[in-house]
Amino acid sequence: MRLVMIGAGYVGLVSGACFADFGHDVICVDKIESKIEALRNGVIPIFEPGLQKIVEDNQNAGRLQFSTDIAAAVRDADVVFIAVGTPSRRGDGHADLSYVYAAAREIALAVTGFTVIVTKSTVPVGTGDEVERIIRETNPAADVAVVSNPEFLREGAAIADFKRPDRIVIGTEDARAIEVMREVYRPLYLNEAPLLFCERRTSELIKYAANAFLAMKITFINEIADLAERVGADVQKVAKGIGLDKRIGGKFLHAGPGYGGSCFPKDTVALVKTAQDYDSPVRLIEATVAVNDTRKRAMARKIVAACGGDVRGKKVAILGLTFKPNTDDMREAPSLAIIQALQDNGAIVHAYDPEGMAAAKELLPGTTFGKDAYEIAEGADALVLVTEWDEFRALDFRRLGNLMTSAVFVDLRNVYPVREVTRHGFIYHGVGRRNSGA
């Protein structure tokens, strides 16, 4: 099939490349000429494991193209996906849908023959209705069906998520669109990926409800972690104990410094705003947003306490800056609030991240960046693990102990057993577990 992806950002590029890998003919369109030129030359603007090869392979096979010309790309398309950004709107927290609506207008002017228009972007309930209204107002003769097909891609595991999804949600009641979407996803038939067909508004709400539930699960275990510290329990064992209950499950029950990234922060706020607009408040999600916002600076206070209650003039070394491993995404990363709070308290911060430092340098003025964990640890009064990259999972604590001024290790991801760290003379501070320095 001939597919067009409007937006060559994270969702559009990954989805377009994977669709091409299935054998579809795909054109990814973006208005940023420098991005398109880079993609044509094999330069990928994001870090996502495995994406480079898929893009190169499908470009070479002629199935994946990049363009800035929406009209030419859409003209002969069977399906046009809208995968543009929907950031939080300044001032009120609602999703900014201006890019979605602008794409809808341009698509309307270019479509020929029956075309399925699919919102892939995360959009509030009712957006599909407005997209359809815009298209029909712009081009009354357009023969289209507007469909909701939300993405459920995890950064760092997006290709596996696309090719082996838990489910594919498709919101439409148009019989022709249903058949087209079945054909789009037919390559996943052998994987037995379930296709859930539902109403368009239901599909839009599924995406927000899923992200909000996962954010709530993370926030729940973080609050249990705080209680575990106070009562002398171990949150990791608590998480395992409740996660073995099949009604709960063990995923997203890892205590830490709070959630970040491009989805959970903005999607939870957008859901809260939508619920308020419909006079149906989602109080659990409101609490989730509030608790997560305060947690990040609370982690900075934990670091200050580990350093004896005062970090003024002390060097704190930060391991990991991105909001999670295997991505270069710094959006809403806990490290941003943590480092800012440490600097507010007079700390001298050095940091290292395998992929996120280019973006972090613009966001964290006053921070010194190093080439690896050992360089930033030299002369440090505390070493803090913020993002659990694989290369931080087997640190040489004997070597670190010889480099550091004070042997203090703050493990905000509970990666290390306490004994493994303390046997090298370190004082250990984790999240939701007994600390060796207590």
C-alpha cells in the first residue's frame, strides 16, 4: 500500500520505517528541510536502537522516501498518517493541536480518490471529529474517512513495540476504512497481534487512559518507597510481592526519581484538562501529576542529606541524564530538576550520559560534562545514579573509591545490592530501602 507519514519526528519516523520494512511504500513528510535532507543522507535525528539500519535498508530498497512536499506525497496515497507533535499548550496545559489541524488542511487540498486519514499523534477526545470537519470544510468533495490509531511505542524499544505490539487500536466505524486498516496491519497477522476496532472517540481515550494508568502505577510505587524507608521495609521486595499478583503485574513497579519523557508528563496533564472541560475530574490523575512534580526535587533533597545536609561547594557526580536508558530524549527528565535543585543549594555538578549530553548542554548551564563515569567521579563528594544505562550496571567501586573525595553512592534506581557497594567502603543510599548510612 502507499502510505504517507506527516511528521518525521519520533513517532512518524519509527512508524514510517517499520511500515516500509513490512513492504509498504512509505513517504515521510516534514516541513523542516534540514531534517529531510539529513534523512535522505542517512543521518537519523534521534537515537533509537535499530532504527538506523531499518531506515538505510528500506531507503536502499526504494520503499522509504523523505519529502517536504505534502501535496505531491498525499496525491496518490491510500493512507495518510498525521504524526506531528502535540506539545502541552503554554498557559493552560491543554494539548496544542495547531500542527494537527494545519496538517489536516493541507491534506484536504491534496487528496484524490478515497483516502483514509489517520491520527497517529496523541490527541484529546474529539480531535478526530474536528479533523474531519476541517477536511470537509476545506474540500467538500474529498472522499475520506478519518481514523484514530494511537501509537504505543516506548522510547528505546520502539521497533520491537511496533513489530510485536500488545494490541493495535483502530477507531472508526467506516466499513471501507476498517478494510484498509486491516490491510495496513496485515503483516502482523502471523504475530497474532490483536486488532481492537472501536469508535473513534473511544480510541482517543484509550491512549490517554493507558498512559495515565502507567504513570499512576509508577507514582504509586514511589510513594510506597517513601513509606518503606520510614518503616524499615524494602520497596523492591514489596514491588515483587504485589507484582506477582496477576491482577497487578510487575511492570512499572520500579521505584525511582519520577517519570519523565515526551508522553507521560504532557498526556496526564492533557487528560486532566479534558476531564475538567467535561466536568468529570480525574482526581487520581491530578494527584499523580502533583506527586510526580514534587518528587524530582525531593530526590535532590535526598542527595543533599546523603552528603551530610550541605552540598555547598561540594562536587556531585551525576550518572545518566536522559529520562530513561536507550534514548537521547531529555524532555521532562528527572535529572533536570535534580541538578537544578543541587545547583540552587550550591553544589558543583559534573555529569555524564551515553547519548543525552548534546541536548543536556543546552538545558543545564553551569554543569560540567565528562567522557565517562570515572572522569566525573574524580574528586567527587557523592556519585548519583539517575538513569540506569547498561554501562552503569557494573561499575568498578574499588576504582571509584580511589578517585572520589567521599565514598557516597546514591542509587536512585536501586540498581545495586547494598552489600556490593558497601564492601568497597561506600555509604549507600537507595530509594525505598534501608541505607547503609542510616
